[in-house]
Amino acid sequence: MADKPILHRDDPDAAPLIGNIKVTRADWLNVAMDVLITDGVEQVKVLALAERMGVSRSSFYWYFKSRQDLLDALLTSWEQTNTAGMIGQAEIGCETITGAVLNVFRCTANPQLFNTALDFAVRDWARRSGHVRNILDTSDARRIDALTAMFLRYGYVEREAETRAKVLYYMQLGYDMAGLNEPYEQRLSMTDAYLEAFTGQSASSEELAEFADYVKRFWRP
């Protein structure tokens, strides 16, 4: 039998639900998300998920009409986490543009704001599905619009605001997709230089210290 899964993504210490214990809709979604991230969308299958949880697949139909219904729910969860998370961070009021960008940087540290592995999985899925590609394109546009609006609030002209937004967004995606074997403390040590490159301005020592403290709450050496 396959390794017992951790069904509660928000509680890694929770015991897995196995046997005849009734599983919830969130359990199905969490295991499906794990499979999507690790094995790709093709492996998100009702019977395989049921076997992982040690339950009958009949319980699946208490919560979902079909496999497609589950896939749609995964996309909704992704949008509610990643797209909403990044937009929410970009919209937080801040005295300086460097502070505003640091709020966006929090997405790289806190998986509750932005699940990087899930974003990669959806992008891989989009290569196989025109429907998902359209959803991804819309999501990317919404994120870039939010970042552009952020720069506009601090006096950048429209063309510069959009350019800086795209540089910031695509750099963050590319940085993580590259899978660099780089200690996180090294990345953190370059925060001030990245901020100057993205904004043309220098961050205060207080802003940098506050961000470093935030990152260390999530960073596991």
C-alpha cells in the first residue's frame, strides 16, 4: 500500500485519515493538490486518490459531481490562494514603494499567501489544456495589473509602472522556477539590491529588518 498521506495541508502534524473514517471535501482537495504538485494533472484520478486515503471512492461523489468538478475546484483553490494572495499584498497601503514591494516579496516566504509549487503545477497543466491556459493568462494579467497599480500609486508614469511590474513579476517567477541551489539567507542578503533594481530607490534599514524578521518566521534552514 502507498505511504499514508497527510490529509490536512494546514496541519502537518495531524494524523492521516484512513480506513472507514469519513473524509471531508477538503481532504479530497488536499490530496488531489498533493498529487497535482508531485505527479501532474494526469495522475489526479478518483480511484487513485481514494486508494491513497484508504477510503471508498463512493465518498468522492458526496462532494464532487465528477473528476472535472474536482479539477475545477483545484483551479479555484489556486486562484484563491496565489492570485488573490499576490493581489492582496500589492494592494496593502505603505508609505514607500520599497515597503510596498517588500509586502509582495512576502509571497516568496509565506505559502499561505502564495504556493509556489502549486503555481508551477498549474503552469505545467496549462501546457496540456487550452482551457487552463486561458485561466492562467487571465490570472497573470490580474497579477500584473495589481503590481502596475502599485507602482502608479507611488508616482511612476504608466509605461514605467507597467514595465517595472512585469520585471518584478517575471523575475520572481523565473527565480523560483530556476530551482537555484541557493541558501535562503543569501537571497535575503540581496534584498536591498533587488529593491533598488525594481524600484530605483533604496529601502530603509527598518524596512529591511522588518522583512528579514518576517521571512525567518517561515524559513527553515
